[in-house]
Amino acid sequence: MYKQKSKTKNRHLSARNYAINSQSNSQVKLSNLIKGLSPSWQACLPLACLIVLGWGYVAVAQTPAAGPTTAELKVAIDTLWVAIAAFLVFFMNAGFCMLETGFCRQKNAVNVLSKNLIVFALATVAFWAIGFGLMFGDGNDFIGLNGFFLGGADNSPATGEAYKGVFDGISWAGVPLAAKFLFQLVFAGTAATIVSGAVAERIKFVDFLIFSLLLVGILYPITGHWIWGAGWLADKGFWDFAGSTVVHSVGGWAALMGAAFLGPRIGKYQDRQVVAMPGHNMSIATLGCLILWLGWFGFNPGSVMAADPGAITHIALTTNMAGAVGGIAATVTAWLYLGKPDLSMIINGILAGLVGITASCAYVSIGSSFIIGLIAGVLVVFSVTFFDKLGIDDPVGATSVHLVCGTWGTLAVGLWSVGPGVYSWYGEALGPAKGLFAGGGFGQFGVQLLGVVSVGGFTVLLSSIFWLVLKATLGIRVSKEEELEGLDIGEHGMEAYSGFLKEGDATGFSEEQSSIGRF
């Protein structure tokens, strides 16, 4: 037993001695390694040790930063979506530029491009200074009286009862005030651009600029306040989700009155017959249509003003369906009625379907959007020829697309709305009542009709006053010589296609032959 214990003790001692010897050898090797380094490297070793110790301390001592809350993330995502949608709607200005220029004659291309470019710049200033306050500022049921120059109290993105500010009309949107203004601004610019096409090729440039300021600064925001600013039409239950009336019909009524007071272009009517005056570039007109179609995916889904996946995708689908079916319907109608599948009618048919679904895109099924777009596509073909026969010369068909189909789209809410509680995105017990064809009777249709008549009457009255004052003071139409030569030279002193072969002058038309339909 003693020998066994001695052997065990000896083994422990041996193991201990081996460990001590190994550690001593390691220290000797490390010492030799350090000694083998140059003096510069040896001097760096203490600094390296301090850095490592400092990093370790910071890693242990640092408290993890708190991440954003769910509410903050929602505001950020909603704001991003609203901004993207606003950018898409802004890009529609390029679509209007291309569409209207292509539909007009070569000698007026610079003039049309200039109007479409400058109008958004003017709209930005007018809407910032006065328009946004009139439309969404606190006031009464008729007009807003606060928030001019975006001034006044505002604690956006707070909503509902938590909101404390002067823009209660748009306090339901849970995004910053700047995002609200940006999105509404691009809509206001669209309304002014609608007028440009209807009065093209004979209006004085300065008169168009002044009228655009008046439209965006005064007329558009007042009627917009009635509907989107918690005004009297909203109180009565009128619904227009993305602007069939607020934007398109208002722009269409103003365009109609402008075209009427201006009179037709020289040569449009000869021997009491309507003479076609084809556009000079259908390629860029088609490109403009496609750009506008793309922009509508910001126009309608963006009006949710929140990144609600169900709402955005449903509205995008109803929007696209109506536009597609509108184009098909206009093609077939033009083929049967006019004898040829006119490209200009195809373009306007697509736009007619898109305008027609704008008011109801959030409130109707995809099947209903098919019908709405179908009827809009048929309407626009007959509307273009109807206005021509009345002597209203609209070079691009703006009144037919925006006024007629905007009115149709507003009434369609009262026909096919599914009613509250079916779709979740406009809240409990919110949204229009059931439409006539959804089993709801004529109640909602009657309210929609009231809105169409009220907004139309006010817009006709005020825009007529604007046009008449401009006509009496500055004169709204260019001279006969300037119109025949082209507005590019007379108004801007330049040509869009310098060096290219120009179209022949529209000579030989008497003033009498050109005066049909002039007020």
C-alpha cells in the first residue's frame, strides 16, 4: 500500500514539474520572440494592449440603443409610400406633355410643352401660398380660413382626437404635414394641366398662366374643401376617393369654358362641317398615355395615404382593369362608329377608364370596375364627336376624358359601391352607402348627383368670370396671323423641330368659316 501511494505521489509530482517546465519554456520562447522584434515593434506592444483593453471595456459598458417603436415604423413606412405615390403623380406631368404635344400640330409644340412645364411650377407656389389653406385649413363648411403658407399649429402625424392643429380636414392621414402637402400639391397641378390641352393652339401664353394661378389658388381648393376638407358635401355623405370630381371634373369644366370662350381653331369648321386637324406625332402621344397609366398607380392607390397592402393592391387592380377595358371599349366603338380603330380614341379610351374609376376605386369590386371602364370607353368616343358638333374645339379631347368620364365615375359610386364594412381600409361604418346595383337604392346616387351639379355649377360660374375678365382686359386669343404661323414663333420665338420640313400653312380659311361655336 505504501509503495502504491508513493508511486501515485511521484506521478503527481512529475505532472506538476512537467507543467512548470512547459510554462517556463513558453515564457522563455515568448521572451525570445519579443526580444527578436525591432525596437519600434516592441514600443507598439503596450499601445496594442491598451486598445484591446479599451475595446473590451466599451463592449461591456455600452447599453444597447432602443429601436424604433411599432408606431414610429408605421409612420415611416406610410410616409415613404405617400412620397413614392406623389412622385408617380408628379411624373404624370411628363405624360400630359407628351400626350398634348403629340395631339397638336408641329407648329405649336413648343407652346404646348412650355405650358405643361411651367404650370406645375405655378401650381406649387399658388397651392403653398393659399390653395392648401383654402382646401384643408380649418374654417367653415364652404371654405378653409387657416394654414396659408403652411403656417399654423400642427402636430402631424397625430390623427383623430390626438391631432392638434389647423388642418383638421386632413388630420386622418398619419403622415407628416410635408407629406400631406406634397401629395395634394401634385393633384392640384393635375387639375391645371387638364385645361392646357383643351385651349391649345390659340390661347395667349400669359392668359393661361394667370388662369392657372387662379384655378389652383382659388377655384380648385374651394370645391376641394367641400369634399376632402370636411366641407358641406362631405357632411352630406358625398364620396370621391381619388378625385373624379375634385380633380378631373373641375379641370374639365374649366377647360370646357376656356375652349368655348376662345372659339375653335382657324380651319376647324368649313361649310359647317367638322374638319379633322390631326396631331403631328402619335408616337409621343402614345408614350404620354403609357406614362399617365403608370402615374395612375400613384394617383389612386396613393390616396389611401398609408401603406395598407390590402387597400393598395385592390385599388391598383380596379384602376388597371377600368383603364384596360376602357381602351378596349373605345377601340371597338370607334371601329364600329367611325369605321377605323382610331389610335387617338384608343388613347382617350384608356384615360377615360382611368378617370371613370378614380372616384370609386376603393369602394367597388373588380367586376364592377370592368363595367365602369367599359361604359367610360364607349362614352368618350361619342363625347368627342358630340363636342365637335357643338362647336367646342378641344384638340386633345380633355373635356370628354376628364369632364364627361369624371362625372360618370362620380355617379358610378352611387351605382356599384359595396357599402360600409365590406372592405377594411376605410374604417368601421365609413365609406359610401350601398349603391343602387348593390341593393342600396337611390340614396347614395342622389348624393353623388348633388355633388356633381354643385361642383359643376360653381366651377362654371367662377371659371367663366375668370375667362371673361381676362378676355376683356388682356384678350385671351392670339391674332389670326400668329395662329396661322404657329404659336411657337409668335409666343416663344423658337421652333420645336428647327431644320425639319414644316407643315403647310392653314391658309384659305375665312374668319366666318372659323367662328362656329365661338361665344
